[in-house]
Amino acid sequence: MPSPLSRLIAKELNLTEQQVENVINLLQEGASIPFIARYRKELTGSLNELSIIAIRDRLKQLTELEKRRDSVIHSVREQGKLTEELEQALRRATTLTEIEDLYLPFRPKRKTRASMAIEKGLEPLAKIILAQKEEDILRLAKRFIDVEKGVENEDEALQGARDVIAEWVNQDAVVRQRLRRLFRSEAVIASRLVKGKDEEAQKYRSWFHWEEEVRRITSHRLMAILRGEAEGYLKVEIQPSLAKALEIIERIYMKARNMSSAQVRLALYDAYKRLLQPSLETEIRSELKLKADIEAIGVFSENLRQLLLAPPLRGKNVLAIDPGFRTGCKVVCLDQHGNLLHNETIYPHPPENKVKESMHKIKNLVNAYKIDAIAIGNGTAGRETERFIRHIPFEKDIIAIVVNEAGASIYSVSDIAREEFPDYDVTVRGAVSIGRRLIDPLAELVKIDPKSIGVGQYQHDVDQKMLQESLHDVVESCVNSVGVDVNHASKELLTYISGIGPVLAKNIIEYRKENGPFPSRQQLLEVPRLGAKAFEQSAGFLRIPDAPNPLDTSAVHPESYPMVEAMAAKLGVSVNELIQNKELQQSINIEDFVTEKCGIPTLTDIMKELAKPGRDPRVNFDFFEFDKNVHQIEDLTVGMILPGIVTNITRFGVFVDIGVHQNGLVHISQLSKNYVSDPSQVVRLNQKVKVKVLEVDVARSRISMSMKDV
């Protein structure tokens, strides 16, 4: 029977209770999300990875909520203050905020103005005043004067009583709930320039005098304002109308119009200004920041997915160049698997200008290492190097491609790079990374911290733990959706395979070095510490090209091999013959092979694999070339129509590389003739596009462009 958590999650996500219960059980057994989505469709009702992630994340939230609920109940019970009514309220609470509101009066406190007033014996006075029945307040307050306790006159007694009332109001769950609604619906976020910072804060000048309702502010505007505040240039406040806030509190607490109620009104004002307003502003900031973080992380994750799944240049030897002027251009030759064959440096640009010598070297390298394509980094001297390469008269057709080198320098100084190339310096490692990005972007980019790849929106400002978890999900999803050649994959790539991780990835590499290539998936079980569970999780995602058993090249899981063998046997052919014969495949009625564990979803996937075993979900490589007449920002003129590559997608628009060392911005309003709320609906990362130059600001290195009329 599904657990209460399963029932709640199922209701929230509009799924069946059994789907959720089965996913939770699989996750608790250690199954990865790619494995569950790909090989346990019968149990999940064919849920995709996003739905499984949603179940996992909500389960984690609810588990943490239950832990906090139990902790609070235990704390209040130990204090001897847990009533049946309070416990029921805590049990009914569905959010952490509700629980904390209920717990606030019982939370162990540091010394406050109210606690000091209570120590002075002023709590009874506070209760009498709050009842608002006493008219002669001064006479009443006089009874509580106690010089020994520090209450020297009526004013001090009344002040202490107001402090106690203010704290009671601050701890009132109903008050906090109603004010919270006011903050969410009507509060205004305002930013102002910090005095004396106007010159150094120019990049934030749009926010020097900014006001906007919190319910309307976009995530990227909020991030910009909060970054300005964090850097010390802006002062930011979030407040609703003071009059409306006080009206809400007074509606709850004001009972009369006399001397007592006048004291209560003063206490309510103090409670709001000193306690409630700062507390709720902090809370609403956290809510807004969390919402903005989730949106920014979503943008980053989708961009990363598109980048990782960029088409590889399969089966080509590549010459890669990390361009430079004074230090020269580092050149490396790589085979089709990205193995380093040769490296040297050429100096085709100023100040050396060894153009002919450099051309001769490149031609010789292309011939000697049977080079099919040239990868050129898009950093400093990138366009100049591209122009130099295109002037070389090769003896055969050579593809020359500009490659985004963002993060290559991070890789070149990393422990991974030092381990791969201990005998080479950072320039060689950087050039290798550029070349490998052309050969197989996924295999190379998994070695770099995703935050360094440069496809995010305020990625350094968001919750880093949340970002890391989301990016890990994306990388894991991409690696497993493509699959990995176990005989050539790096340790970093293998680490992301379902069920593997860093330790087993290292063991696989060491086993491969000692024993040679794996001839079959079954041999993976000989890898130290790779047991049955890890094999179950990983085997379907590990490919062995040219294996004797053709199914080892496919995404068919070894647990389903007997099913394929049964299909072949029924037709009187071998598995290999079945894979090679489309007519035989089409003659199979998969319903004849349904079992308790293997249903229509799995059988459908098997048939897709038999039709195209080991298929790569990535699209084919598409050649691209920048405008040959445009090399720097000064070459641009308004009205130009140019080819470009989408390098980053944000909520406010997309950035496009047009080959001038400075990406241009296509604002969201210039993406399409029709209204667009999400740029990712129009373009994808690495997409080849045509753009029209609208404005060029050379001094600020800004280019505005449009895709509407192109």
C-alpha cells in the first residue's frame, strides 16, 4: 500500500500513487534516474527523467519537513508546553514556514528587550494593558515600579510592558501569515545608489532609483539588483505600505479607545517596525531569491544540456589551434579518439609574422597525420588565425571550424589535465581541449566545472548547492542518453554513467590498461568492486563497438538479451541476422513476448535498438563559417546581416557570436515577430542563425542585434 508521502506527492504532481511509490522504492534501492527512466518503464508507467527528478526532490523536501516537525514537537514537549491543540496544528502544517511560525513562541531565545522586561516583573502589566480595559494607565504602572529590579518610574514600566506586547505580536502566527500575504502581493522592492559610489557603480546605473512590485520583478532584474547590493553599490529595501501593514495588525489587536489601547497602538507600531518588518523582509527576500535561483538554474541547465548534446565530428583526425599573437599559436594533432599525436608552436601573427613558415608547417602536419578538420579556438587572435588557415592551399578539402574555447584554460590547469598530460604545459593541454570539443563535445566538457563553460545567467549568484545538483543531473542525463564506449571513455566520462562513480570509473580504466579492451559487457563483472548491482545499473549505457555479441553495441540491457534471443529463435535466425534484416524485425509481434517483467514499453525500446543499434541521439555535424569580411567590432555597421552562433540563452534574450571577439545581444523583443516570453522557445544553444546589426557601441563593446527581419 502506498505510503502517505507517496499519496501526497502523487496528488501534487498529478501522478498515480503506484507510480510514485515504485519510483521512491527504486531510488531507495540505489537506482539512478537514467536507469529508472530507461529500464524500469513498466514500474514507472514510462515516466521521463524530469518527472522522476520531481518525485525525488519533493520526497527530499517532505522528508526534511517531517524531520523538522518531529524536532519541534519534541522540543516543545520537553519544555512541558505541548498542548493537544498545538500538536494538531503542527501535524496539519504543510510548509516549513507554518511550522516555524507555530514554534516561534517556544524557540529558545537569546536575551531580548521583552525577556528583560519579564525578568523585571512587567509581564502582568503587559497582559492588563493588552486587555484594554484599564483607563488609568499611570496609576496602574505605578504599582510595578521596582528600583531594585531596574524599573525606576511609570514610563519605564510602560516601556517594558510595550516590549513584551511587541514580542507577543511578533510571535503571533496569524499576524505573520496575514502580513506575509501583504508582502507577497503588494510589497515594493526599491534600490538606491549608495552615497559616494556613483562613478564606480556605473554598470548598475539602471538601478540607482528603481522601484517595482515584488510580484512583477523578473528573475534577472532581481539578480542584477542583489548583485549590486552585494558589491556595495546599491541599498535595497522591500516593504509594503506601512499604513496597510499596521491596519492588519490593529484589526487583530485593537479592542477599545482608551489609555490602554493607546499603549497597545504604540506597541504594535514597535512590533512591526522593529521585529516583523525586518523579519518578513528577510523572508520575502529569501523567497524571491529562491524563485530567481530556480529560474536561473533552469536556464543554465537547459543551455548546458544543449551544449553537451552538440553534434560530434565523428571519425576524423583533427588539428587543433589555440591562437595567440605574441606567444604564438599552439598546434596539436589528434586522432579520431582525441589522443595526442604531435604538438608544436607557429607564429603567423605579429610581432613574429612568420606566415610562410607557419603555412608550410600546417600543410606538412595535415599530410603527415592525415588530418580531416582543423579546430580553431575563438579567443584572442581566433579570427586572424581562421583567416590565416583559409589562405593555405591544402592538397585536399579540409574543414576549418571555430570552436568555443570557454573553460579550456580552466581545464588546462586542472588536476584532470595534469593527470592526462603530465609532461605537457598548459598551452598544449588547452589546445587539446579545443580539438576534443570538436571531436566529441560531451566527452570533453564533462571534465570542466559547468560553471566555467559560460552558458549561464548569474550562475555565480545562485544557490551553489542547488546549482551543482541540477547540473549533475543534466550531465548524468546527457552522458547516459548518448552512452559511452567503455574501451575509449575517460575516467571523467565513465564517472557519470549510472551506477559507476569515481571509484569504479578508475577501476575500469586500470583494468582496461592491464587487460586490454573489453570484448563483452559480461567481462565488466571482472572489474574489482563492480558487482551485480553496479552491473545492472551501468551495463545498458556502456557500449562495446565491434563486440562479438552485437547487442553489446546497443542500448539493449543484458537482462533483455534472452528476449531478443527468443525473437531470433522464433524466426529461425541468429541475433546478428535479426539486427541486419529490417523485414524480419517488422514481422515480429511484440505482444507475443510480453512477460510479467518485460512489457510493451521495454519491448518497443528493444525494437528501436534492433532497427538502429547503438544509435547516437545527437544530430549530425553542421558546418558553419563566419562572414569573411567581419573580424572585429569596428568592422560592423548598422543594418549588416551576418551569420552567427547562439552562445548563451537568458530570460532577457540570447547572445550570438558573429566572429568579432564580442558576443552581441538579441533582446527578447527582437527574437521574433510574435511575442516571446521564453527565448528557448525560439532558439537553442549552438544554433546557426542570421542576425541584423541594430546598434554598435565600440567604447562599451556592446552590439545590439535582431532576428525579426532577417
